Amino acid sequence: MHGVAYTTEFLALFLAAGVGISACGGAQRGGVEVRADLVFVGGDLYTMDAERPRATALAIRGEHIVAVGDDKEISRYISEGTRVVNLDGRTLTPGLSDAHCHLYGLGKSLEAVNLRGVASAEAAAKMVAEASAGLDEGEWATGRGWDQNLWEGQSFPNKATLDAAVPKRPVSLRRVDGHALWANSAALEIAGVDKNTSDPDGGTIERDAEGNPTGVLIDNAMSLVERKLPRPTEAVITRRILAAANLAASVGITSVHEMGLSEQVVSVYRGLAAEGRLPIRVYGFLAGDSDVVASLGNRVPEVDQDGTQFFVLRAIKLFADGALGSRGAAMLEPYSDDADNSGLWVTDKEELKASAVAVAEAGWQLGVHAIGDAGNRAVLDAFEAAGVAYPDADLRFRVEHAQILAADDIPRFAKLGVIASMQPTHATSDMPWAEARVGAERLAGAYVWRSILDSGAHLAAGSDFPVERVDPLLGVYAAVTRQDAESKPAGGWLAEQRMTLEEVLGAFSTEAAYAAFVEDYRGVLKPGFVADLTIFDRKLQADASVLKTDVDMTVVGGAVKFEGE
């Protein structure tokens, strides 16, 4: 990092600009001494402030921004105690916020077998066998990241493959999207899942021709196995959260919207925030079901009064349907590559509507996972029934993912005041097989960021990590190019849905702040706003150079939480 303290070089610059220095080292103008703790100069600043969208310099005192402008304007805030960072043309933005992720889930995945990109079921099983060799007796082998769409034949895996590699130890492996589970016979036996086990509502047990479980369980069926996993201790949860949070800070993330939290994990977050140990801010969504929703009348949603809190629990997360990759997304018409399947309803449509009404009446925010066009329509219908469109409601209900939309439903986001919480990298991850799932006609409503923006709706961007990788710049690249890391396809996939660089940076900052009710305090580089910043190692461009860009510094509340070499 090109950081410097107050030096003779900068002193000469500011004296030339007509700035005086007081006896105690503070800059003087009109007899008033003004000090800053941290100043950035010589940069390429995206402020997200409509009154001054671009700048070169910024000053911070304590937790807040005190001035934004050009180098000469900001020079008056420099004193002997000020740290000055010369950006030398590099880009600085409001702190990037991942508006849909699983931070604790990332921490878990860092300790599990990483199966992302593995080329076959056999290769995945071999990795699990090697990793499980060092586990204690009776301990489960866990992992995540397998994707049958990358394998020859694109068929779901089978328990027999795992049994051959790990015959005695129970194995539980989540698919890359988190909506399917691959288990071996030992795990199925512990869970009591056999030929006579019925599919739970909103879930499917994959079976062979004789009706025996194959080892793959989809959506709500996953809990049949996962409820048998050992319950983690508070110390383990703490270790996982901090590992994930520090990783997020290292790629420029200053805050996250953390989806689907248990009460146990919420308790740990509260303790870490109270102790000042969280390096980034966490806006929490409690994992919801009918019982949780029924209890909301006795709970008060938390409000971040000034944007400085490190943990806030204000929202509820529900699921409408499953995922596209495992054919669990609820579709209005059957899948193009599975004519007998229209997906799964993880939550019944009537229950979804009743829950939306109850959440609204309790004053909480609601985010609902919806992937398929039928799932999205049901969520919008439920939100409308809950009164989200009332002028004084300001509920800011959110559709999480909004991946496949029917044309008639796109303008409903703006009309109802519903936030589209979307993840750019989902489009570039899914594009090799998405058309096979839904057909060319339905692709017109697939990952339609431009259509959502043009309708006037709010669009908050995230990654859904650990489903996708943590780095938000991968989302920036996907949004501005609609291409993979090899710049394919030429011109971009469904390129008419691309976003501009400024739009996607806003979706990861200003719009994410709006989606968390803190738009008056964060997400904009403006005097008085909280000093959450992301600084890159070069000038950001809307091209493949984004993939070569690193983060130089991450600042949260005026404090440096990460700094590169």
C-alpha cells in the first residue's frame, strides 16, 4: 500500500495551496483548526453522490467522512498526526457490501472438503477419502461444491461411489448451490433414510428403479441427514465466523447481509459485535419457518440508528422454491430437459402468503428465496397481499435471487417497491446449462439486471457465497461483461442485460445500504457518512482487467481492517 504519514513533500504541496499549519500541527483556514485521522489523495473516487459523483480525495475523522473533493480541497484536513495515502490514480469506492451471502456457511466450508470444479463423482469421492483420513473416529466427513453439470452425462452421483471410497464413516456433501445433498450409506443409515422413507414436503429423495435412495436428497429432504450432524460448539462457530469475516475483508467487503441464521449463530454474532471482534458489519436474516414467523409478534426488529452497528437482526429469510441446477426451482411450465418436472415448492404458496402478511404486521423485513418464474410470481403475489405497496409501508421486502422471471412480473418489482436481491456471478456460472433447463424462450427473463434497473426497481448485488466465490470483483466483472474468465462468449451472454461499472458498484454499495435501511449513513462517499471504504490496486475498468485487480485496503468505520503489501 502506498500509505505515507504527514511528510515534507505533502507539507510543501499544501503550503503552496495556501494552507497554514498551526503550532500543534493542524491545518488552519480562517483561524479554524481542522484535523483528519486518515486522508486519501490522488485517487479515482466513485462517490455514489449525485451532487458530486467523482472526486480525487477524501478525509476521515474517527468513524466518519469529513470531506470529499479534490486534492487541494482536502489538503486543509491534514495535520502532523494525519496518515496520508497517495492513491496515484487508483480507484476508491464506498465499502462494498455483499447483499446476499452465508458468512457462517463460508466459515464452515473453509473447514470442509472443497469440491468446487471437481471433474467427476469418483474424483470427489477420492478427495473426501483423503481428507477424512485425519478425522477422529465417529466424526462425519463433510464437504461442499460438487456440480454434476460439470461431469460427463450430467447425472446426479450415487451413494455407491462414496461407499467405495469411504465405507464406514458417514459422509455429507452439499451441492455447489446448497440445494442438494450427496450422502453415503453410513450417513443414510444413521438418518434412518431407506426405501420406506417418504419424501418430505418441499423435498425429494432421489431413488433407483427399485425405489431405494441413491444417496442424493434435494431441498427439504436434506434435513433428514443434516439434522444428525454433530451440533457445533460456540467456540467452533466463533472460529468459523472470524475466519470467514477476515477473508471477506481481504477482498474489500465491509458489510454483508447474512442469510438464514439460527438462534445459536445469532447469539455468537451478538457476542463478537459487543466485544468489538467483528472486522466487518453483519446485517442478519433469521432462518424462518412457520413457528419463527408466529413468534415475531413477541420480538422487536433491531434498528441501526446511525449506521455504525456491527451486528443487526432485522429480517427473516424464507424459501419459496429450490435451485435451477438441481431442478428444484418452481417453474410455470415443466423443465425443458425434464418434461415431468416443474420444480419444488419449499414453502406452500398459501403459507408463503400468510407468512408475508404476518412478517409485515410484526414490522420485520422479509427476504424470500425465489429462483423459478413460478416461485418469483408466488413471492410477488404474497408481498402484494402483505401490503408492500402501501405508500407508508416502507417494508423493503426482498426477492432473493429473482433468477427466472416471467415478462409480466418484471415491472411488479418497481410497482410494489420490492427489492431485487440478485447475484451477478450466478448468471455466468449457470450460462453453460441454463438454456437446457428452461429453453430459449424463457431465457428472455433470465438474470435480467438491466430490465430490473430500467423498470425503476432497486437492485442490490451479492454473491451468495460460498455458493459462488467471495470476491465481489467477480460479480462486478460478470455484471459488466456477462462473460466467463476466458471472456466467453464473445460479446457476452444475453448481453443486453449488462450493467455499467457505476451501476454495479452502486448495487454493491448504495443499493445494498438501502436494502438494509442504512442509506442515510452508508454506501455513499459524503461528509457525515460512515467511513466504510474499499480501495483497489489500480483504476477500475469495465473489462477483463477487473479479474486482475486486487484490493489494497479495506476500511470499516475509519479503521483499516485489511491492507495489502
